[in-house]
Amino acid sequence: MSKQIQVSGLDAYYGSHKAIEDVSMTIEPRSITAFIGPSGCGKSTFLRTLNRMHEVIPGARVEGKVLLDGEDLYAPNIEPVSVRRSIGMVFQRPNPFPTMSIYENVAAGLRLNGRHSKSHTDGVVEQSLKGANLWNEVKDRLNKPGAGLSGGQQQRLCIARAIAVEPQVLLMDEPCSALDPISTLAIEDLMVKLKDDYTIVIVTHNMQQAARVSDRTAFFNLAEQGKPGKVVEMDETSRMFTNPSQKATEDYITGRFG
């Protein structure tokens, strides 16, 4: 079900400003890939190019190729909506739909993709909440507002909502930055479990998190302020954190950066 992503020669722009330049990488199926690097170096921008969320911003555009199992996601005949269906996204701050119940939050994506019987929807909601490791905590209050859950539970609800439509890839933009350590651990455990079924890509400022959960890590950096962000190196996480090939990577990981 999960798929390989191949990116080649990707540039991303906001109007005339080039935010990232010449990014090429392969993201393996059923793995967790972490993007690390200082603020403003293009990690989140690049993440959003992978499911065509970048172009939602007026004036934003992408050059280069993003292939999902060989299919060019930016080809003229490809609908952005279908890309976002197969490549789900979880944002930095939990964002359950505030007026909807827990049940309706998870079912929302299904309803956008066509009508389903109540029994089918019930089954998907239960499976998705189980997949997000939330079912046991909310099964007796599915009709209560999703916004009434704790921050960590809301983030897992957003993950349940993302996986309800059966994507192949899950993008997570600093999914734990607004959470306490216990909720963070719950999300990290969940990521490791979910990679059995999904290709997962995370942006994180937390070095320990990247080291704990990811299989591969890419380090993004700016050559200088105002220049586009680039990938300095990408490797197995264990090697990146013990023996990086670039001094800039070592300085960033060890905190000697800047």
C-alpha cells in the first residue's frame, strides 16, 4: 500500500523568491524519513510540495519532478485533489474541525470522497481510531466535540482523519511541537507502528525525535540568509547522528550551529 517517492531537481518559489533549490532524494516505502535543519531553510515548504499543498498559496509554484511509484504528481493530467488523497498531511497544531464530533471528524474525508453506508462509515471510523491508537479513549463519546479532547488526543484524531481515506503516504509537519512529552511519546510510538502500512515523512526541530523514530534523515540548510534552502546530506539516521559526512550537519546535530 505504501509507495516510494522520488524527487529530482526540485525548486520551489513564493512569487519571485526561490525558497528551495535543486532538491533530489528518494523516500523509501514503509519507512520514516525525517527532515531537520534550522528555521527558514525550506523543510516545511519542501514537505508541502510532496502533496501539492505548496501551490495553494497564491504565487507559489514548483519546478522539477515528484514521482510517486513512477507517476509524476505534477503532470498536467493529474488532479491536485487526488494527490492530496493519496498523500495525507498532519499539521503542527492539532486542527480537528471544531463544530464536528469525534465521529464526524474521522468520517469527514470519507464523505468528501463520496457517500458511504452508515455501517461502512462506522467500520472505517473505528478502524481509523484504532489505527491512531485512540479508540479505547473515545469509543464511549464519539458524538462529543473533537475539540474537547486533549492536545495529544486531538493530534491522534487528526491522524485518524488522515488515514481514514487510506492514503499511501503520511506527511507530518512538526506533529509534536505543540504537545507535552507524554503526548509526544504517544505520537512517536504511533508513527513507528504506522510505518508498517505507510510511507511517513516528518519535519522536526527535535533532534532526539529524529534519532528515535526515523530510518533516514535529510539535513536542510541555507548557504546564507536570503539564499534558497538546500539538502546538505541525507543518509541512514544512525549514520547521520554518529558520523555525518558534512561538517555543517555535525555542527547542527551537536548544537554548535550558528
